[in-house]
Amino acid sequence: MTFGGFPPARQLLGDLGMVAEVASDSEARVRTRVTPHITAADGGVRAGVLATLVDIVGGAVAARVLQPDWMATADLTLQVVRPAVGPWVEARGTVLRRGRTTLVIEALVFEVTEDGSDLGGAHEGPTPVAWATMTFAVLKTKNPASSIQMASDFPIRWAFNGDGFDTSITDAVAMSVVDAAGGRVSLPVGEYVFNSFGAVQGGVIALLAEVAAAEALGAARGSGISMVVTDLQVSYLALGRVGPIVTRATVLDAGGEGSGSAVVELLDEGAGGRLTTVVNVGATPVGVPAAAVS
Amino acid sequence: MSDGLQDRTVDRRRHVSEYFRLERWEIPPAPGVDAPSELGGRAPVDAHQRGPGGGLRTGGLLTSVDSLGGFLCGLAVQPEWIVTTSMMATISQLKHRGPLRLHGRVLRRGRNSVVAGLDVVDEGNGDLPVAAATVACAVLDPGAMVLEFERPFTTPMVPLNPDAPAPEVFFCIEPGVGPVTRLELAGHLRNPWGILHGGAAAVLADVAACRAVQAEPARANGGVTGARVARAPERIREPTRKVAASDTVLHYLRPARVGPVEARCQVLGSRAGRAVVRVAIHDVGAEDRLVTLASVVVLDV
């Protein structure tokens, strides 16, 4: 499925190999294979990748619910319950509320098999590895006739096809750490990370904030401790179109008693340093004896 | 309610924030600068409002964040007004000396919505960061509501009431059956629109999530539990596990007008003393509709 030429031939979602299914007017599923290229220091899928997954599933539901109107993600929250090790992870999105100007969607993320079947014993239901909520701003179409025409028969299935990664996802998007202690990370802007608006997609923004916070918190703790992000609260304020998108992080608590937290601001440097996003981040250390993480 | 609070003649603009004794002051932009005002606030940490984490319990902190953030957004859109649609808070300190100082600024003002960012520091502990929060509001026609303020706007901190009840009593919160916690929608818990105050929903989510985690079987530190909804229709036994609500997200989906209000919890999982709880708040008297969805991270303390 493409939306007015989106996604282009080589695009992040294709390299993630996302497989999508819209089951009804209010439910969708999107899954991706877990590989070492998308995991964090604890072996679980990066929070930013999970955010990308839930943003896509939310968008799939929203596009269906809102047609002929369109939408933009206004906020996204994600809580990682435990490391998501796969073999695949699947986000399942449902509508919580449709209002005149906003749509609120909830998504649970599960570990599944390649065909989307649940893992786990026969006597227990699947347990989520992460939980997310999203608010979408409704963008009224001026010309319904020009809107995207969607299939009417369920389920609707499609896949984003690509070559996969031969390096980490952060290298694939050409993210670079400028100053770890300050949480300064830079992302060049281009088609590979664009959404259907021609701006950096919300999941990549979350990934950038994840990396910035983990770097800043890790530097604040010192001693080679890696921080794994478990909580993301993303407020999208403006589109990041020009680039590079740069971050700055403020550490609230380096995690002396275990978990740490930081606030990351993202600015579109090429657009006069405009503030595009504010992200509150929670993280936990890895490589620390369990008794020290209480 | 047994203390007669519901019978008081209350100023709905202030009653809930006055319980937490929130002082607020507007910080206008510099002369000639076209920017919305910022807002400062200060809230003491009174003994009866401290939670198991040692500081102001998170629901109380979020009430002040909602009061300050909502008002800030409202000032930015006058003569229109706002209603809070979501609140996201990362809590970095559960122990507070107090008072807490808040500062809010408008991050984005759109045609239909306003977003504010707030920082909270522990003024009594060297301005140690306590929380960072984002409040999103929808812009509304205020209708007949009176919105006359002296500008720059200020409200002083009200004196401590030595007989002030504990938050559970003030917010009319009582244990329900199983993983359910109930709130009676008393008059003093309604905001100027006549609906459940966003802060009251935050306190309910805090109390309910902590109760749900306390009802979980004790796990060794580092253990993992899966999603569970207590199925047995029994009251949660006397808690022995000390927990406190931390990072919280609230989506205010619909107004709660009728009551009683029920918070239904699902512990999605836990590890290393950190549990993620889904709290669905329903207005039982309004065909049981879902009014607020919250995610609350509950920590062992």
C-alpha cells in the first residue's frame, strides 16, 4: 500500500520489514522481526523502534477511521514492560476516542511468531511487552475527492519491503552523537526517514530522543553503565522538515537509586532552530547487579 | 462522603488546587515581546499529603501540574478557554523536603489546542528536579463561564488547615472490589465546567494503581510478572508492600459528569521493583463510559 508515493523505494519502514493488517474500522496490527540491529543494551527492542511500530499502527487505524481526513501525531507515550526479544514484535492498535479535532488510540505490543501468532502457553493469554497511547490531530481535507481511496474489504494487508539492515538502526539513519554528556545527537533529514508529509516521522523522532537521553544519562552515571530507555512521553510541536534535527538533554535524575530520567528537546537546526519536539524519558541501567537496582 | 465536604459552597475554580495550597503567579512577557505569559507556582508538602515515597504523593503533584498547566494554557487563548486533554509527567524524585516550585511555559499554541511544558523542583532541597510534565489542552468556547482575572494573575498560598483530611478522604476515594477503586463525584471535586477535576482523576489513578500493585503476589527483585487482572471478586487484602506512583500519563477522553467514578486497573507487568499499570476510569452513572485512561508506573519504595 502506498499513500501518494509514500513510502519511497528505499525507506526505513521497508528496512524494518514491517507487515501490517487492518482488521476492521477500528483495529490494526503491525509487526517487525527482532534483529540485533534494532535492540538496546538489554537485548530488547529499542524503545524508539517500538515507538515507530506503534506510530505506524496508530496511523493505520487513524487513516481508516478518519477518511477522507488525514492526521498528524500530536503525542505518543510508550512504557516498556520487559525486554522485547521476539522473534517478532507486533503492535495492536485500537481506538479509544474519536473527537472532532483529535483521535486517541491505544496500542499493546506483544512478542509473536513470524505469522503473527501469539507466543506463550495454552493456558495463559499473551502478555504485553510494551504499552502505548497516541493522540492524533485531525487534519480536515479540503477536497474529499482527492483523498486516498481505501479498500473496503477486511482484512487489508500490506508490507513495507526493503533490504533489511546490515548495521544498527541508528547508523542506518545516520544519527551521530555530538556530545554525550549534553545529550546532543544530530540526525540528517531525508527521504529515508520521512513520513507522508515529507517530514521526519514520529518514530524516528522518538528514536532520536531515546539515543540522546541514554547518552546523557549514561554520561551522568559514568563507570561505563549503559542506560536502557523504558518510558517515552513525546509531544510533537512542529514538523522537522529541513534538518539536521539536533537534540539537547537535561538530566533530571542520573539514577542514583536505579532508574533515571531526562527531558530531551529536538530542534530543527535548518529551520532557525525551531523547537519541534519535547520528550520526557525514563531509563534503567543495565550491567548492574540486580541488588543495586532496587 | 462522611465529613460534609460535599455540602460546602465552593468556588470551583479553586477548591481542588486550594487543597494542595497551590500559589500561582503570572510572569508576563517583557515589554514589546509578543509571547504568551509564563506561570510560576509554589506548593508546600504538607504532612497529611505525603505518600509512601516520602514526598507529596504523585497524584497531588499532578493536581498542581494540571492546575498550573491548564490555567497557563487558558491565559494563552483568552477570551476563549480550555479543557485539559492529556497530561504526561516524568517523576525524578519521590522524596521532597518542600515547598515545590513549578514553572510553566507555552510550547505551542494552535487553533484548536495548546501545549504547555512544566518543570517542578524541590525548593527546599536546592531546587532538585522533581518532575517534568507536558499538559495538552483543547480550546473551547467558554460559554457563560466568568473569566475575569486581574492581570498579571496571582493567587496566594492559602493557610494550612490543621483539620485538612487525607487525600483519600478529600477526594472521596474508597476501595472497591478486586482491582477497582471508586470515587464519589462530590461537588467540590468538579471543575468550573461541572465535571470531575483533572487533578481528582490523577489522584484516583495514583491510589488505584498503587492498590493494584500491592495486591500482586510479592516477587523477588528482578522478577517478572505478566499482565493480570484480578479475577476474584474480593477486596484487596491489607497492603504490606510499600509502593508509590511515579511516571504517569493521563488521557482525558470524555467528561465524568454523573458518578460514581471507578478506576479499573490491570498490572501489565513488573520487573526490578517497577510495575506498569493500565488504569481505565469509568463514569458508572453515565452508562459506564470510559472517561480517562491512565498509565502509571508504580515503584517499590
